[in-house]
Amino acid sequence: MNEIQFVDTTIRDGHQSLWAERMSTGMMLPIAKRLDQAGFLAIELLSGSHIKKAVRELREDPWERIRRVAELVPNTPLRLIAGRVNTFGFDPPCMYELFIERMAANGIRQARISEPWNDLPGWKYRVGVARKFGLDPIVNLIYSVSPVHTDDYYAERCRQAASLKPFRLCLKDPGGLLTPERTRTLVPVVLANSGGIPVELHSHCTTGLGPLVALEAVRLGIRIVNTGVPPLADGAALPSIFNVAHNLRAIGYKPLIDEAVLRPVTDHFTIIAKREGFPIGVPAEYDYATYQHQVPGGMISNLGHQLRQVGKEAQLQQALEETGRVRVEFGHPIMVTPLSQFVGSQAAINVILGERYREVTDQVIRYALGQFGEEAVTAMDQEVRARILDRPRAREIMAQERSQPTLADMRRELGGPGVSDEELVLRWLLSKDDIALMRAAGPAKEYVTLKHPLVRLMADLTQHADCDLIQVSKPGFALTLEKSAVVS
């Protein structure tokens, strides 16, 4: 079988990796039908972090986003990234289930499920919740490089994931760490232990190798590849659909995608990138240091920001080197949210203070206690773990009991019986002030580019030197442009 299918990541991972999640709903809507018509197996739309970003910074209702995109995408399943929702805190089961239920009710049809430790109990719980509300679960098998992450490790974890009988598996490489050589050894292991469940490849381009890894994975038997549409491809994002499809044809495969439908998508987002000053994805240069610190591309900018705030931006390289040391001491966690942030933030603190582990965050304490994965308790360097936990704040956290509130408890705490389920989820994740400002902003605004007929008309008319007055009107709208006299 030489037919290859694709999952699109443009309006989720593409702008998360390159635009810091700053793509508005209005930017998505004009191209949603084209994504639907192109032949993708699924379209990624959002994750828990997008919910917060939409409300806090874009002043947009994320539920409206899902509904409006779903209306324009009737044929292709919309996908949610369904790992932790409250990324750096605790997800009460009642709220996680409500979150998934509302996603399904608004138009999400698939859930790609991550557990940062590739943890069977976590997978099992989240797969069960997805199925409960009618979503097809895709289980991420997350790739990393360390003495722990051997072929035997991935064979075992793949068998565990396959035992849950998910809709699909996904070999996920968030750091772009896979090489063609490692792909040749790893993909056969995954396919041999997948129990016949289809496997997707999701490998970023952080080291510049993503497109080569995609081709090698296909040669070895992968038949579903995650890609993005430029300018939201390459760089720290996923490989370009155009590049991957072109090269697959050259080596004898049949990509099941309509590239002609997608070229206006590139035009649309390129106009937006240039107007807004957003980055345009370009192929990355190979950097071996990435394999030493394994910091995802988007996190490097956050590390730099932390150091700039205290006047130590020149020590970014030192912080990256320290990140590699901290990761080893933390037990080689996979550098994926939220574990990558714990490692990177602790490395920055160590560098800023000039003394290792003099100060630690509450999240690092909770990590050492196994609250972000029990594997950390035994995997950590025990001397470092003891130093983290030998402080008053750690004893306070150890003494706290983690409650298991019911939905009724959360309603009482967050606003009473009249609050809708969707509002309740927002109040759980965000402040009332953020939600109020989002509501005050009104519905998502249309994003107008030169492709819009009215804008194109106005641009053409203004090129006429003999035209002093332009008036455009329709029911509910009137616009007048008048050339002012030049005063010498």
C-alpha cells in the first residue's frame, strides 16, 4: 500500500510553535473550508493552553471558536490535544470530564492523549473519558533521548498503549529529536508492538530533520504523517505538507492530499504574518546542542525572557547547559509540557541565584513528591530529591490533602447553580476578570485581508488619481473616504 494520509496541525501546533498561540478565530475562519476540502484525516484545533490564551490575550470565547470552525468543517474530524488541562496544577476528575464533554458537544471528534511519562494508568483514564463522550482516542507515545528511552522501553510502552485498543497510536517527537538513523531502529519496534493499530508520526522540525524523518518513517511502514501548511510549518513546527507530499511522490508514494486547495491557505497566513509581525516558518539549521539540553523551541524563548527580567540574558547558554544537568538529576523526564517547564525553570533559577537548588518552585516540590507522575520518585537523583524536600515549604505541601471535589462542589465554589457548564470550565481555568474582559469584547472579530472583496475594491479605487471621494454603503454599513487638500 503506497497511499499516505495526513493530519493537519496548522491552526493548532503551527501557531503554538511559531506564533505563541496568537492566531485569532477570525484568522482561522476564512480558510477553514479549504482545510476541510483538502483531504486531511483530521485537523488539530486546540489544547488546554489555547483556552487560556484565547481568553486572556485574544479576548475570545474558545467555545465560540470550536462551534464556528466546526460549522465550516463538516467532513474532517476536529482534534483536541487532551493531556492535562490545568497544565501546572491538578485536574479534578469531575472538571476534566466536564471539559471533554463540552469539547464533544461543541464539535470536537478526536482526542490526542498525552501522558508526560508515557504512563499506562494515565492513558487508561483519559482514553476512558474520551470514549465516554464519544471521542476517538489517539494515544501519544512520546519520544525522548536518554539511557532510559531504549528500544525495549518503547516496545513495552507501545504494547501497554495498544492494550487499550485506541483509535490510533501516535509516535510523538515534540523536540524534533528523531534522526533518520534512529527512525530506522525505532519505527519497526513501534509497528511490531502496536497490535495492528494504525500509527501516526508527529515529528517537529526543531533540528531541521523533520521532513527527512517523515520520509524514512513512511519507507518503514508509517502511513499517516502530521504536517502543517506554510508559513506555519518548519522552524519549531511540523514539516510542510507541500514538501513532504512532493518528496513522497518522488520516491514512489501517493500522497492523498489536494495541494491546490491549500495554496490559498499559505497566501492567507503569509499576509497575516507580515501584517502582524509574526514569524514565518523556515527550515531550521541542525544544532547538536538540542540533543544535550532537549529544550523545545518555544521554551528557549521563555528561558531567555526569564533571564532578561533579571539582567542575565547573556547567560542563556549557561542556562541551557544547566537544563541538561537538571534533567539528568530529575530522572530523564521527557521534555514535554509540563515536565519540560519544571526542568527549564529550575535551571534558570539555579543560574540566576548562582547556587543550585537554593530555591525551588512549588511545582518542582510536587514533581519530587510524584504528583506529576509517580515514576519521578524513584527515577530522581535521591540526593537532589532530598535537598528539594528538605525545606519548610516542602513540608507544608506534603501536609496538604489533595481533595477530590464533585461537580456540585465546584459549582458552589465557582459561581452557583445558574452558571453554565462552559462558563464553569472557564472559571476553573481563569480569573473572573479575564472572563469579564473577554465577554465585554463581544463575538470574535472578522480578520480582513486584501483577499476580502470589499478591501480589494477599496484598494483598487484608491489607485485612481482623479478620484476625490469614495462612498460605499449597504444595510447596516457605510464608509466614506475623501481626499484631503494638500496645504503647502
